[in-house]
Amino acid sequence: MHASGRRAWHELPRPLVEEAERRLGSAVRGFEERRGGFSYGVLGVATLDGGERVFVKAVPADSGHAADYRSEAIVAAALPAGVPAPRFVSPARPAGGCCSAPTSRPAGSRTPPT
């Protein structure tokens, strides 16, 4: 766990990491933690094999916040196309936890607030 109290990407259960990488279509090669939010879960920008960067949030299944992460992804998916909000990669729900990732953003752009 980092000084911020957040879990590090490498501390997530392996099945959750594998499912997230499968849905992202690439392995995560780097991870930059971001501040903010309301849980101790992983929050940051993952750098994928090809250099693409994706904002990622994840918590283990036993977290009291896993249901909140799933609800956020469901609400985001229901927003009309014209709403200026990130579109989520379908949330991962393996036995190991819950992970959501808005669609990719250029490396120089700001990550969405939490």
C-alpha cells in the first residue's frame, strides 16, 4: 500500500489484473497513481504495451467499495452519447474484484476527476 493509503497496481489479486488486461487488450507495463476519490482502491493511469494510456480504478472483491465501482460503470454506460463523460471499457468482475477503465485518452490529456 502506498503512503496515500491506496493499493498499488501490483497488489491487486492476479485474476483481477489478468481480466483487466484482457479487456484492455494489452498488458499493463506501467502505472502512475492519482490522488482523490473515496476508496483505498487502485486509481491511476496505466500505460499499456503499445504506449496507450488508460485511466483505471480497481478494488478487490472484499472491498466495501466494489459495489460502488460497479454502480459507477453501470451509470456511465447509461449516459447519452452527447454527455461529455468518458466511456467505460466494460467493467471487469472476476472473482478477485472489480475494475473499470474509461476509454483511452491521449498521453498528454488530463485524466477524468473521481
